[in-house]
Amino acid sequence: MDVNKGAITEVSVNLMTAGYCTHREWLTIQGGSGASVRFPAMFAYIEHPRLGPVLFDTGYSTRFFQATSSFPARLYRWTTPVYIGEEESAANQLRNLGVMPEDVRTIILSHFHADHIGGVRDFANAEFYYLREAYRPLQDMSPFQATKAGFLPGLLPGRFGDRSRLIEETCSKISLDEGYAPFTEGYDLFGDGSIIGINLSGHALGQLGLLLRSAGHEYFLCADAAWSTAAYASHRRPKSIVKLIKADWQQYKDNLHRLHILHRRRPDLHIIPTHCREAEQRYVTSPKVQGGAQRG
């Protein structure tokens, strides 16, 4: 399928921030400083002409603090300080735009880390689209294993499995136009070319990115395949110690390299990592999180 020149359904997209965490910059990119810096948890509110409001991830919510109140999940909170206030949740930000949470019936999940699924329980009528590999291994993990994997089961709603739509089973696999090389295939999530899912496994197994077109521009929401624009633009990996928390270090390196090549070939394509401060300043139209709440 030629998603560059064919008949494509355009959508509108609004990038928003629901909380943030802090880490030493040097951990996330070679040559980074030793300062503790802010990593926004962005999510995308997509308005689809047929499906209505669609979300790509949800960022954090204050449920993170309840989910990490006891051991071993509390280790997550200690190693990743999180800042989020109730008014900053995806659900409340959408309410401010006139979109009721119960009207959101489609949520696409890039992967299952807490900064991406933190608000899903606020959307009682939503179905969840994700790659099988992103969730299946998590289901059999012990609490310690889940914490190490960045997964907090309590953040998921009841009947999550019944409300899930595995992309491999429900969406058509397509070939991409050569304009997206070195990425060659994806999934037409809704059968109209509007949103194309791309497997970006590495940071997490089955991590999903999205290609979409809005207002005549093309966007590649690449989730955590890179932690910053600088990482893919200059092809700078995180410190090697970070491989301890990557699901597949080789796949991570491969996909970061692919993003770098794509960026050089297609400077017109807006490649947006979820946690990039530069991208937040450029694209996020909602108020930035200034402080929020953090609990020790």
C-alpha cells in the first residue's frame, strides 16, 4: 500500500502532556549532562472522521502513586520520580476540550509502561489496540519481574482482555511506500490509511509507533524508540547501562538507526518521541505541567 500517494483519510492530532518524570540526562543520550532533567509523558488526542476521538497512549495519572505504594512496585517510584496532578490527567484535559472520557472508544497503546497506560482506566468505553507481543509476556510475570519491566498491572481496567483488539488479528498488514524506508511494513489500523502502526520493538517488546497525516503534514509518533529528537537526529544512543532495562537492546539500536536514516531522507516528516522536551515545546498546545504532585 502506498500511504504516501494513495487516498489517505486525514485526521486532526493534538499532542498533550500528562505528567513527567525526571532522570539524569547522561543516562538517556551519549554526551548528556549530569543534571536531572524533565521527561514529559506525551499522548496524542486524534480526531478521526469516522471513529471520533482516538488516543495514542494516555501518559501518567495519579493512580501511579497508588499502584506504587507497596513493595516491590515502590521501587519504580524511587527510581523514577513522577510528577502529575489530578487536573493534568488525559481524561481531565480532554474534558477541558469538550471531549467526555466516555466518548473515547478507541485507545492505541504503544506499550505497557506506566507512563503510557497510566490513565486508561478513566476511559470506560474504550477498546484497546496493541501488538500481541507487547502484552502477552507481561501476563505471567511475578511482581518483581513486572516492576523491572516497568509494568504496573493495577493501572489496567477490569475486563482488559475482553476490550482488547490485537492488531495482528484485526488489522491489515501492508507494505509501505519507499518514502518510509528503511521501514517497509506496517498495519492499517482502521482500513482507511489514516493511521498506520509500525513495529518499533526494542525499548519494550512489541512497541508500536504511528504514522499519520494531519493538516497536510505527516507525523511519525515513535513512542520510546528514541527518548529525544537529538537521539535520532544525531544517532546518539543511551549509555550502555540502559540495556539492562531495554527488552531487546539489539532491536532498540536497530530501530534508532532506522529512525536516523528516515530523518535524513525525509526531513519533512515530523518524527516525535514521547518524552522529548524539544518536541513538547514545539508541538504540545495544552498547558505544560509545571509542578504537579509527587509522593515519596
